[in-house]
Amino acid sequence: MVGPLAVAKPSSPVVLLLSYLAESSSYLFRDGIDVLSYILKLRLALVLCLWKTEVRN
């Protein structure tokens, strides 16, 4: 579940994170704010970005 920005530059963790946050926030406002779910998704996105950065180095 990545946005069009991430498809344009898949190697950039920052772009991945930004597109994920954009999708997450639109999901939140559409279906009502579920803070716990949002925090878990945010943590998952950050862990994935850090892991991709580590793997590249």
C-alpha cells in the first residue's frame, strides 16, 4: 500500500514515509480517528524506512 510518490522514487525512505502518512491521514479523516491504529501504522512505517536504510548501508 504505497502511494504514487513512492512508485516514482522507491529508493527514498523519506518519500515512502510521506506518501504513507498522506494515505494514513486521508484514511483517518474518512473513517474517523483511530489514534491507536494510526500510531501503530506510523511506527511500522518508521521501522520499515529505518530497515531499508540499514539494508542499503
